[in-house]
Amino acid sequence: MLPADNWVILLLVLGCLLMLAELILPTAGILGAAGIIMLVVGIVIAFVNGGLSQGLTTLGLVGLFLLLVSIFVYYIWPLTPLGKRLILQAQPEDDSVATMPQNAELVGLIGRYGKAVSLLRPAGVVDFEGRRVDVITEGMMVEAGSWVKCVDVKAGKVIVRPAEPPRLDNLESAEFS
């Protein structure tokens, strides 16, 4: 039979190893929970058999270990090769970037004028230079036949707002850069 001090050390080491194994093995938290239970039992045995000073020392060391493991898991683990394979990386949040060919064509509509083919309430169809495109407005209704201007393309959705008809009478004197 092991003395109480050896049981405390054994339980703490096994608890720490189980918690670290939880990072690598997909056990849905079972190893981590078993590790935490072993740490708690080890701390309780240290308080019961070793007195207040040994119990507080053990509790402080376990707290320090848990703090270091937490810092490691949060900051360093995602940078390791194994962590990169196990942790899902976030996608870029900029959804206005044209990543698909269809979206690249739609981004070319920004700033262009079109005529509403159907009633936009707020979704409908707009004719941009002979090309019919499904659009949405910024929340207002637009009558069929009204002029609209494409203001943005987000997540494959063309966003338009009502506009005055484009002026075509002064094209001869316009400067194109």
C-alpha cells in the first residue's frame, strides 16, 4: 500500500496526463473529466492527510498548472501542427470579395444603372444593359419601370437603391478616365 503522499502525487500526475491526453484524443471530454476528478481527489487527500499547509500548497500547484495549460491551449495550441489540423480555421468575414466567378461578374455591376423589370418589394428583377439580374433593395419598394443603381454586392446578392435616370445628353463633352 502506498503512503498518502504517494497517492496524492500519483493522482495529480495521472489527472494532468489525462487532461493533456484530452487535447489529442477525441473522447468528447471523458478523459478531461476523469483528469479533473483525479485532481480534485488528490487535493482532498492532501488536505485530509497532510493538513492545511500541504493541502493549500497542492491546491496552489494544481491551480498554477491549470492556468499554464489554459494559456497553452488558448494561445499556443492553435499554432502547433497538430493544433492546426484539429482546430477549424475561421473563414474571412469579408463577403463582398468576389471569390466565385458568378460573384465576380456581379461585382462589376456596382455603380451601374438599371431599370426595374418587376415590382421590387424589396426583391425583384432589374435589367442592367440587357441582362436581367435578381436584386434586393435596401428595404424600400420600387415600382416596375423605375431606374435603380447598384450600390453593393454582398454574398452573391445585388443590392440596389432608387435613382434618377442617367443623363445621356452630355456624353460628347464628358471626360472618360
